[in-house]
Amino acid sequence: MEKQFLTFVVAKENYGLEISHVREIIEYGEITHLPLLPPYIRGVISLRGTPVPVVELGVLFGEEAAAITRYSCIIITEVFYNNKPIILGILVDAVNEVITLAEKDMEPRPEIDIRTKTDYILGMTRLDKKFIVMLDMEKVLQAEQLDAIFALHRQVQGEETATKVN
């Protein structure tokens, strides 16, 4: 069985996301910063009039906030939290390409030790001499991070609804 993955770069590392989880890719644009957000939430964008939280994947992975370049973009994806979909933007340094992988082409995730969480890695593959780490976005974000994003999502959606009603 083959799957397609969108590959992208964050903090000089290559990652992939199953294409079925990618709704669209947009250019980096105006992000509204909100006070008191966790550092990995860059702010919110307006996607066709709907506010969408943007997660900076590099910061979530423990890196410094990325400098925005002409290659920076936002991958719009959907994750589920308590069986409810959340539309989420993921800020990445650059998008590369879509690759097709058979199961036999994917190496299993590394088992480092029992204290190191690696269940967010679906597997890995080689491209040239570098690995591409295939991510499971549902597991990249931990429960407390999803709590913060869901609360922000509800807040900005509620404000949007209130604005449309008035």
C-alpha cells in the first residue's frame, strides 16, 4: 500500500505529513498576535474570514522562533480533539514536494528509550543522504497543547460568530 506525504523543512530538518491531512498550503501572511499565548502558538490568521490558530512547529520542537523568509508558508491541516475537528495552521520554513511511499520504503520510528516520546513519528525514509521524519500531527501535539489550541480556537470562533451576529 502506498501513501503520499507532503515534505517540508523546519529548523533545517526534513519532515513529512500525510497528504490526506493537508487541506491547503498558503503563503505566510498577516498573523494576528494575541497576548499570553504559549510560545509555540504564533497567533491567528484569517482563512477566508475564519480565524485559524497557527502553530510554529520549530518552537514546538524546542527550536528558536524562525526568521520569516520568502519560502516560509503555512500548512493548513485538521486535527481532532475530543472527536471535534480543529483547523490548524502549521508554520514551516519551506515546503518541498509530495512524495509517494510504499510501506516497505518507510523505516520504523526510532525507539530511543522509554522516557523519550516518539509515537508522533509514523516512520522515516531516506531522501539522498538525509532522513525525512513522517509526522502524525494528532500525536505531535500533546494533551495540554491541544487544550490551549482548542481553547484559543473556541475563543476566536466565538468572537467571529459574535461579530457576524452583531
